[in-house]
Amino acid sequence: MNLLLLGMSHRTASLDLRERYAVGDLGPANEKLAADPDIEECVILSTCNRVEVLVLTRRPAAARVRLRSFVERELPSAEGRPSPAELEPALYELSDADAARHVFRVACSVDSMIVGEPQILGQVKDAYRAAVATGSCGPILSRLYQRAFSTAKRVRNETRIGERSISVARVAVDLAKEIFESLEDKTALLIGAGEMIELALERLRSSGLRRARIANRTPARAAALATRFEASAHGLAELPELLEQADVVLTSIGGDGPLLTPEVVTEALRHRRHRPLFMIDIGVPRNVAPEVNQIDAVYLYDLDDLSGMAEANAGERRREVVRAEEIVLEEEQRFEGWLTALAAVPTIRTLRARAEAIRTAELERGMAALDWSGAHRDAIEGITRGIINKLLHAPLARLRQEVDREEGLAHLEAARVLFALDDARAPGAEADQGDEDE
Amino acid sequence: MGLLFHQLTAAVYLLAAVVAVIGVVTRKTPLGRVAVLALGVGTLFHFCGFCLLHLEDPRPSMTSLPMALSFMSWIGALVYLVLLFAVRGQGLIVIVAPAAFLGCVAALLSRYSPRPVEELHPLWSHFHVLLSSAGLATLGIAAGAGLLYVIHHRAIKRKRRVVRTLPPLESLDRVNTIALGVGFLLLTLGLFTGILWVHETEGMLWEASIHASTTLGAWLLCGIATFARFSLDLGARQVAFLSATGFAVLAFVVVGAGALS
């Protein structure tokens, strides 16, 4: 079994490229990839900062070709498909232990644009759930993700990476303070009603902001959030009027093209008497056209800009990241051990099946000669089963224990030779077919 | 004694300037507070220096350029400290403290020689110099805020945080607006008292000197900036730029004309 991961992130790809790869509905994409015979299991992760496809395969060479074609041709929309020259430097490919470790690092927020930010764990969980729902995530990737979630929890508990995280909301507030004297008399306009908007609103509120307006495509969701934060809820149709009153605009909403164009913003500014307008666009694809930053009184920051801000503070968190990396490595090695132990399963299963087949065959022969039945038969069944179990217990336990060590694989091989498990003519071999069918 | 206090003032202003610059370079906000405190102490010494000079010579001539510069630096520092009560403008110290130091040093380096008393009108000349110097100093604050506004605006636009210790743009704009309005008013009053002074001494309303004509030109420039800010609804960046340019021209003509005369 091999793990393969192909993806791009804020480290390798520009926002412009990433937004062409934003996958709105993960279900169909998972189904499409999992339908390939070379792919056993798969999970697709799509956030504003990364798009990654993880697959489990028995045929890595064929799966790699399929994975590449999927990422290059099927994942982006037809009109947004980048050229190979543009795409190639942005892609990274990891396999086996490296891929597993990467999944752990992502879930722990070590690889995040804003290290330690808590949203990524929720996004990874969503990606996992989507894969489970479509049936593309099987037992092995499930185990990997469960282990990644518990590692993320451990990292959060045992390090101060979370405390030192600089969330998007915090960066937004810090930047707002470079423009505005105080947020108390300012009005914030939040476009969208997702988790990021909720966190940003929480942060803005704690920084003294009093007036907030929430605009969303689904007004009911905006209303629910507005009730919690004593804000007002609006539909997207009201955006031009809302923009005139806003001082801080934070957008994180799905959609195909920019919601706020230079024309819309310029029109709003005409009624604002040149009051500065601070805009943070964390939507992927972008909700605000980048040209808006050219307007004099508008300060527009998108995800890539925020990445630069986060980098500036990287030194403060380096120590916590080192500790988190140690935990990630430890947990990844445990997972590797489990994965290797899986190799012992077919041997153990075959050995048990052979022993059981021999026992049953010998018992039948003996019973026919003795003409015993009823209670006698049950007693003999129990005795023979006990003998087999006791005889096999120690070697099988040893095989399970040792399989993740180097000599463990030699023991596994020895077991197969000594018990002639690969010999189809050996006693009890007829049971192998039935076992495989199970 | 007055001279000694002036030297002391210059030393304290220098300390404030150095601390303020270190604060900006190392991005340590507490150093900014120390610099403001030092500037406050400096203005007290400066005031004591003026009082002592007054005791030594009951009518110290403010018409001498070095003394006027010294007075301007004191008023500028004072206006800045007063503005701090209303606006988050601590970061402006990086411009105010060095300017105050330079103004004070200019007075120290020149030889102060009072003009004969009969040359001066005790009332209008003093009013003229006091109001004009105060106006210039306040416009200097507006120009400093404008300059920092332009720098900070560019840094935020270009997504650079090299000047994190600077005041927020909104504060700089407010300082610029208030100082521009007050400064222009003081300068206008200075110009008006100047006319009265000329009228009393020369018997005419306007004298054809370099000082008078260049000051009038600079006054017009500042007037345009003020008008643009309050009436034309010009953008903050444009006004910041205009006020910085206006002050540069004003300072150049006043100092230049002063040096020539």
C-alpha cells in the first residue's frame, strides 16, 4: 500500500492560481477520483490556502499518472486551467511517510499561512467527512485522519502554538489600527457568514467595534450570526449602500467572480467624503477585484498580503513550531508502525485458516471412526480449538509485535516458509481461497 | 543664565530626538513615550530660558531670525504636546523633536544682538513676530504630519510594515487638519499685525521688501491648502502633500528672506 499526495499551497502557488483550484463541492470530485481502479482510497482537501489530493494505492506508478491528470485537467475549471509552465512549479508531490507527515502537519496548523490558526483543523475534518460520505475514504485513510486529528489535539494541548497564533482576524484588526485611531466609532461590513467571518467579528468586537453589518447570499445565515453579535443582517443586493457606511470591510464568501469591482467601490467612495476604507479579502476566489487597491482612499489586503504579515511574526513562534514538529514526527511514526503491521494481517489470517482447516478435517475423520456425537463431539471441538489457539498464540503475537521492526519482516517471511503458506498443495491450503473471499 | 537654559533645552531636545529615532528604528513604542516626556521637559526648560532672557532684557528681540526660530521650535513642541491630548499622534515625535532641537541650536549658534529699542514698536512688532512664528510652527506640525501621512500611506498601500511605530493615518490626518486650520489662522493674524506695524512705523500698509512679498506668496499657498481641506473636500493624501509642500516653501522664503535682510 502506498500513499501519494499531490497539491499546492500558499507556499508554492499564488492566490491567483489557488483560486482557480477552489473546489466548491468535494463530493463529486472525490467520487470521480475514487472510481479509478488504481486508486483504493482518496481524500481531497480544498481551503483558501491549499488544494491537496491524497490517495492510497497498490499501484503507485499508475496512480501517480492518474493523480497528475486529475489535478492538471479535471480539478480546475476549463477556463481557469493553467499552463504546464505555470502549474508545475506550484505543485508538490509527496509519498508514503512524507505524505502522512504532511497530513499531520497540515491538521496541526504547522504548515498554515498563519501558524497555529485553529480553522484548518475544522477544514481538514470537513474534507475527511466529505470523503467518508462519498465512500472514497476507507479504513486506512480513516485511520490516518483520525490519528492526524488526535495529533492536532496533542499539539494544541502540549505546545503554545495556538496562543501564539496570529489569526486572520487579529492581523485584520492590527492593520485596521494602522489606519484608524479607534475602532469604536467605526462600522464594519462583513460579507459572508462562515467561520472566518464569525472569528473576525468576535475579534473586532473585542477591539471595541460597535457597529457591524453582515451581508450574505443566504440572509437567514446572516441573521443568525447578526443575532449572536448584535449586528444587522442584509442581503448582497444592499452592498452598494452598506459600502458607503462601512470603514472596515471583510469578505469571505463563495462565488465565481469579484463581488466588489473598482466601479462599485468608487461609487461608494463618492458619498464618503474620502474617508479611508480598509478592505480584507479572504475569499478564494477573491471577492474584491485587486484593482480596487489602486483607489486612493482604499487599502485592500488579500490572503497573500496577510501571508507576508504573518511571516513578519514567524520568529516569535519558531520555538513552539519545533516542539509541534517533534510531536508530529512521533505520531507519524506510530501511524507508520500501524501501517506496516497491516502487512502481517494476511499471513496471520492464512495461518489461522490453515490451522483451522487441518483441525476441522482431522476432527471429521476422527469423529467418523469413533461414531461420537452430541456432548462428546462438542467437548472434542473445544479441546482441539484450544490446542490450536494455544499453539498459535505466541508466534502470532510475536509476528504482530515485531512486524514494524526490520527483523519483523524476516519473521513474517520465515513463518510463510515454515508453514508452507504459499504452497497451494500443503494441507489446509484449500481454505485460503475461502479466506480471501471473506 | 538664559543662555544656559537654552543650552540645556537643546540637550534635552536632542535626547528626545535620539530616543524617538531609536524608538522608530527598533519599533519600540515605550521609547516614543520616553521621547515625548523628554520633549515635555525640554519645553519647560525652553520656557524658563525665555523668561530669564526677558528678565535680562525686558524686550528681547523676536525679530532676530535665530530667536524667532527658537521661539518657533518651542511653540511647535508645545502645540504638539497639546495635540497629543486629542489625537493618537505619539509617532510624530520623530519629526517634532529633531525640529525643536534644530530650532534651538540655530538660536544658540547665532549671536543674539538686540536691535536698538527705537527701531521697534513695542506692541505690533512683538505681536507680529509672536503670531507669525506660532503660525509657522503650527504649520510645521501640519507639514510633519502630512509628510508622515504620505510615507505611511505608501507603506500600507504597498503592504509594507516598515513604519509600524507611526501614528495611524486617521490621527495624522486629524493633526494635519487641526494644525493647518490653526496655523493658517495664526499666520493670517501675524500678517495682519505686520501690516499694522508697517503702518505705524512707515505710514503705509505694505512695504515692498523681499520678506513681505515672499511671505504673502507663501501665505497664499497655505491658504489654498486650508481652503482645499475645508471647502473643496480634497483627499487626505493630496492635502497632506500640499501642506508639506506649502510649509517647505514658507520656511524657505521666511528663512531665506530673513537671511538676506
